[in-house]
Amino acid sequence: MRRMLLSVAIAVAFLLGSVAPASAGMLVVKLNAVGGSGQNGRAILRDLPPIGAVPRVSVSMTVGNEPPAAVEPSHIHRGVCGSNGPILRPLHSVINGQSGTTIVAGFTVGQLHAMHTYINIHKSLAALGIIVSCGNI
């Protein structure tokens, strides 16, 4: 019965755009194309062992349909997609559809989720006001 409830909870979370098995310390965030960019993808957040008392999270992203030679800055913001919230932490830029892994100190996956944060991917350094992809954490 417990296994069935967990499976249902994971399926519902996936349909809502993210999978958050709290005990695993991992979250998969669906990145949705914005403004007709066609750049859908996902971000994977994983809790890492803390350094001293400081929690850490790894963040890596994969995005499709990125224009050739694009360098797209990305950030974790406070708020929800479309709210233009303040930047909480910078992330590695997306290049060739991949961000590499950014280590974000000071938070757990659960804290980022509870704080209502989101990931924005911007068109370029020169066009930070243009969002090409966004996902609520």
C-alpha cells in the first residue's frame, strides 16, 4: 500500500512539472519554453553532503532547440515563473543545450522548493530581459 501511494504521489508531481521525492533529496524541474523559443528541457537538483553546517545542492540543466553558438545565462530566482523575482543564485550558462553542474551553497533541495523559487534561462548576456525557458522549483 505504501509503495502504491508513493508511486501515485510521484506520478502526480511529475504531471505538475516536477518530481520531488523528499527522502531522496532530488528534484527534477520541467523547464518550459517561453516566448516561442521552443527551448524545453529539465533541471536536476540534488542535495550534496554539507560542508560543515552549510548545505549544498548541485544543479544541472539540459535544454533542447538552443540556437547554435548561443550562450544563455541562467539563475535561480525567488518567486514563480513570470514574476520577475530577484536573483537568488547564478547558475552556469547553457551552451550547446547543457549547463554543466553548478554547486549552490546555503540551501537544500527542500528549502529551494519550499521558498517558491524558479530557474530562468535568458537569451544572452546582452538580452537578459528575454527569457527563453523557465521552471518552478
